[in-house]
Amino acid sequence: MEDVKVCIKQEEKSGVNSFFTSKRVVEVAVVEDNKLFNLILSNELSSAVNKIKDRKDCTINFSNFHKGTDFLNFLEDPKNRNSKIIVFSDYYLEDEMNGAVILKRIKQKEINARVVITSDITNKQTSEDTLKIGALRFIPKDINTPLICSEMLYQLLD
């Protein structure tokens, strides 16, 4: 019994006891209007999240959105204010909504987020513009995109 008390005291001093420490929260979000690509990318990233979250000292929540406006409403939720957010967004979304609008809103609200933009239209100027306003990366969509995004997620959570 004495050993248990010593162990608990050491955990309290070092902050090891996870019950008393607050874990950081990471939100991973997919914003993609193409339902099939959303499903494929979400499945790949969700699988990566499930593999990662047991090894990291954080809580990882996963969400997907078919509309950019729904994602922007998600950003308005006060519980996400202290979260780190990793976003994988299509560039071209619904009318008057695109990856650049999402990036600008994130910057405007000073949200702690990393944004990866994907697109099946490979316009060099669009790619350069999104990188200039803060995208972490611009990835042309192809069969390897979900795997590339999954690898990026691993790197971002390290």
C-alpha cells in the first residue's frame, strides 16, 4: 500500500497522472462537396486518426462536411476556440465558397489551424494564391490524394 501512495505522489509531482492533466484537443476536418471523394478521404483520415490517437497525448476529433458554410459554422462553436484544427478542404465548393474563403476566415478569426487544399482543377495560379494566403499545401486530386493526406496528418500530429 505504501508503494501505491509513493507512486501517486510521484505522478502528481510530475504531472503524469492523466486524470489531472488536460489533454490538448485536435479537430481534423474534411470539407469536400463531392460525396464519393469525401467518403474516400474521410475513411482514410479516420483510419489514420484511430491509429494515431492511442499513441498521442491528445484527443482527436474527426468531422466531415459537404459544404464550406457548414464548416464555417463549425468554426464558430466556442468549444473549438482552444483546439488545433487540421483541415483538408477542396478548393471549389458550393456557390461563392472555396478554399480561399475558408483560409481567409480562419486567418480573420485567428484560429490555430493548418489547411491543406485539394482540387481536381490544377490551375497553377490558384495553387500559388492559396499558398500565399496560408495553405500548408495544395494537392491536385488523383488516386493517391487520400494516402498523401493521411501521411500529412501523421506529420502534423507529431
